[in-house]
Amino acid sequence: MESGAAREMEAIMKFILAAGILLVLAVPAGAQTASVFVKVDGGHCWVYVREIVHRRANDTTVDEDNHSIRAGHLANASGDVYRTIQALGEKNKKGEEGCRIYVAVEGGGSLGKTGQAINDLTDNTRLANSIAAEVVSMDKAAQKKESKAAEKKDKDAAKP
């Protein structure tokens, strides 16, 4: 009878240990990505984000299919750490068209743990907000330029 209770207790302890390990490993990596919604056309947003990141970072790798950029690559024998910026067209809760800009620090090898440690949500949010503000500014400048060109075209068409 004791061996059956001991086996049951051992199974419960293994389950608790496995759940604890899963919780410790999964939770820190999950909630470190910052995101900001911008009311700019998704296609234009990606072009603006790509231009901003290329201007700010030297070492970039662009993935056009996923609209993401890896920037600031740090590599050594322990692994790699880099920042990932992604811009995806979507709708907000009000149903307005726009894009969401995501920023995260990612890593591989033993630096993956370091990447999680330096993956400060505050820093990622600050960068995402900075990129979003610049995207809005670039979009407003482009709209202003288009409206001036349209006004000039209308004036030229109105002349006899």
C-alpha cells in the first residue's frame, strides 16, 4: 500500500516540477515585445519603417515577406543577439486601418538568455513609439506634398 502512495506522490511531484520548469522558461520570453498602432496605410508604413531603421542602424537584414528587419547584430562564440522590428498592416479595435509596429530583442545560443535579460519592455516601447512618431511625421509630409501637387495641377488646369 505504501508503494502505491509513494508512486502517486512521485508522479504528483514530477508533474509539479515539470509545470514549474515550463512556467519559468516560458513566461520571461513571452511578454517582452512592444507594439504600437499607427493610423497609416500598411504598405506605406512598412516603407517608412524600413527607411527609418536603415537610417538608424548599420547592420540590418530585411525580410520583405514578413515585413520585418533584424538590426544591431551582436555575435560571438556564445551566440547572437539582435533587435527585430516588424510592421504589419491591421485594424485597431475601432476598425480603423493602420499598421502595428513591433519591437523585440532576440537571441540564440547562450546569448539567448542574455537577450531575454536585456529585452527591456520599456526600451522596446520607447523605440517603437519613436519609430511610430517618425512614421506619422513622414506620412503627413507625404500627404502635404501630394495635396500641393494636386492644387498646382488644379490651378494649371483652370488656366485657359
